[in-house]
Amino acid sequence: MTSRRQFCLASVCLALSGRAWGAEPYPVTHSAAEWRRLLTPEQFEILREAGTEAPWSSPLLNEHRQGRFACAGCATPAFDSRSKFESGTGWPSFTAALPQAVQERGDDSLGMERTEVRCATCGGHLGHVFDDGPQPTGLRYCMNGAAFTFRPV
């Protein structure tokens, strides 16, 4: 028989493990095998395994046309080109995300405290946001170019 204390402890552990592994229900979901079929190996590593592309490797780093940057996993527009700026970091950077397009949460991996940015529609890892960006927001959304597609307007 399970005691009340054991039940409460198990409930807390289950809740925390769900949060840690991204168990939130997203409107777009696929199995790992389906994601592998839908994405390139690099996109899968970044979007589904929270990887990071090599700096200066993304063609989107030099994308300067007007348009929208959308999640490569589900096509949700996440950033407008008007918020893009040259951060000198080697990754596409933005001052703001589109409303309700991304989710942010603490990330203490690699021994650092950062804020991870995920697609609000499919939960794909997009990059991180830092508070060292230019005005008007003071934010620098440092994104993996391989996590996006670009649609000019």
C-alpha cells in the first residue's frame, strides 16, 4: 500500500521529470522516427535534441530581406526580419520574437544559467535568449539558423 507521503513524492518527481524533458502538450507532435523523416540530421539534432550548429555556418546569418523566420519543424513564424540584427556572435540574432510564437525556460546545462527558447507549436529547440541585446528590448535571441526556414515578403 502506498503512503500519502510516497504518493506526494512520486507526484512531484513525475511533474518535475515532465518539465525537464519537455512533456508539455504541443499542437504539433511526432514520434522520434517521424521527426527523423521530416528533418535533416542537423535539424533533428538542433530541434529535437537541443543541439547547436557551428557559429558562422548558417546561410540565414546573412539573410537581410524582409520576411519571416519560421520553425523548420512545423513552419510556425517565430521572428520577423525587422527584429534581426548583427550581433557578431556567428548566429542569427533578433531583439524580439513574434507574439506567442516561442516559449522560454531556464536552462542550466553546460554549467551555465541561460534561457532556452523553444517553438510554442512543436517544442523544437531554437536557441537561447540573453539580456545583452540592443534597444528597444535589450534582448538578444541567439538562434540556430538550421532551426528555421525563411519566407520573404
